[in-house]
Amino acid sequence: MSTTRQLKNKQHKLAYLERQYARLKTLERKLETRRKIQLGGLIKKAGLDNESTAVLYGLLLDAQEKLQNLGDDVRDDWRIKGDLAFTAEKDKS
């Protein structure tokens, strides 16, 4: 195979990999956007959408501190409470 042909093959492979990479980056951005929308929805579901961002941030920082200091018991309690709330919401629909 000639050097020119090998170079063209490598260029085609590189272009293909660049397109694949661009698709993956787009998918990653879409997933991140979806997650942010879900988190905003949770703030609304919890009835906290009228609170200031500073209050919400402080609340979340307190929750993070509790999770670090108290550990899995608090996390399990909150998970159960959240699961029950989601179930109750589904049952209303």
C-alpha cells in the first residue's frame, strides 16, 4: 500500500474518531443537563422553590455535613423518606 493511501486511511480513521468523540461529548452534556433539571425538579417537589439560592445552598451544605458526620443511618432514613414520598405521589396520580 502506498504511503499516500496509508495517510488517507489514517486521516479517515482520525476523522471518524473525532466525530465519535464529539457525539460522546454531546451525550455527556445532555445527560448533565438532564440531571440538573431533575435536581431543580426535586427542589420544586420539596416545596423549596421559593427559597433563596443562599438558603438552599446552606441547607444542602448542612445536609452534606450531616451525611459526613452521621453517615449511613441518616442517608438511609432520608432515602426511605424520599422513596415513601415518591410512592405516595405515584399513588395520587
